[in-house]
Amino acid sequence: MVVHGGNRGHVSSAAAPVRDGDSSGDAEYLLGSSRAERERLLAQCALLRPASATLLDGIPLPSNAKVLDLGCGPLGILDLLSERVGPTGEVTGLDTDHRMIGWARESVTELALGNVEVRHGALPPTTAAEALYDLAHCRLLLINTTHPRRILDSMAAAVRTGGWVAVQELDWATWQCDPPHPAWSRLKDLLAQVFGGDVHIGARLPGLVREAGLTDVRTSAHTYYWQPGDRYQTLLLSFAGLFRDRLLRHTPLTSQELDSLISTLRDHLGRPHTTVRESLLVQVRARKP
């Protein structure tokens, strides 16, 4: 699974911030901007690389293509886009977090991506948008906003006629452990209540893309399985720690009850035969008529 837009999020979409306001999704990134978070996001990029490459394989791009990765984080799919457009194409990464932009520039330098530019900023609203791009992409960004249609509308407006919009988002419905455990179900349900964004945005994605005026909509999906020792086996527990204050303020849980849930679930997830099925990663690509 995954966590941020860009490619921040949890795989993981994770516990990200609620992004309100304009189409940029400009808001504090709840998971923070520590070096550890950078490494986690880069590991997520590596995990999702095959699925993202498959998505791009279905999008025909012209020579000299100009493409955008919105909410790119420390890398997003900038490297994949760089490969696709070649030396005569142009790739732009946008993010509203200054430290993420700094990390993205480090990645661009380390990978020698000469056709990639990274900028701090956001897409303008649809009324001010210029149709500059042949492809606009975001990953694990919409799940962290209360206004996903605003972002999709701005992405569609930023794309030329005949160009493409590609989106990758999660649906928590498939995020389960096996054998099932009541502590998992309760903790996951309570986290969904305080998350802020739509944790089932992946299921709504094809319809939202159509509502944004895009056509030729194609949908695919991927999921992952984990076992004890894997990075994402205990992601739900990590979210519980991250959202602890929200859980205690906005749910009936007491501090002792929350600690008991976490401890019980930690024991269950650590058992040799317990597996975790990740949230479904839903991918949609669509064309601007």
C-alpha cells in the first residue's frame, strides 16, 4: 500500500492532512517533513513504481510532450514521466510544501533528470488556467482534500484538448487483516471518522473524473499484501499514533481504551500467520475532449 500525494498519502494514502480551499490543496502536510518521512515517501514511490508505469503505458503522449505531476512530494512519478517524454519533453513537478520541493530538487539532481523542473505552487483555479499540458497527474492527493472536484477541474483545465488526466487514489474498503480482529475494525472505523478526507475516494474516482468533463475514462486497480516485518503491516497502528489527539477529542475513546486497542492489535498483527491486505489503489486515466 502507500502513504502521500505524490504521492504523499497512505499506502498507502495515509494519514494526511485535510486539504481545504483552492485547487492547490494547499495545507499543512500532517505526516510532517522529517528525513524519516522523506525516506518513507521514497520507499512508497519505489513500491508503486510498477503500477504507475503500467498506468503511463496506456497513455499515448506526443513528441515534445509537456506533463505535470501535481503534489509531487520528494519524487512522485517525476522519474517515470522524465523517461516517457524524453530529452525534448518537459516535466513539471508542483507541490505547496517548501521542504518537499527541496527534496524533489535533490531527487532530480541525484537522478540527473535534465528535463524536469520542480516548482513551489499550485494549479490556478479553472477560470485562470492555461491549457499547457499534454498530461496532468496526481497520486494520493484527492484523498486528503474535502474538495476533490476542485482539483480535478483545475487539472482538466490545465490540459490541452486531446490531452490526458491521470489520477491514482485509495479505497480503504479492502484494507483488512486476516484473520479478522475486532480491534482492527474498531480502530479503522474510528480513524476514518477523524481522517477528514474521503477514505473511499478511489471507488468514486471514475464518476468524479466524468463530472470534470473528461471522456474515454479507463479504470484499473492494484492491491498489496503484507506480513509481519513488512513496512506497512502496522500502518494502521502508525495512523493511530499520528491521529491520537483527534481520536481522543472527536470519538468516545478514552486514552486507556485507545492504548488497549493499539496493544491488542499490535499483538495480533505480529503473529506469524496474520496478513494485511492493503487499500485498493484505483487508477483512472481520461481524455479532455
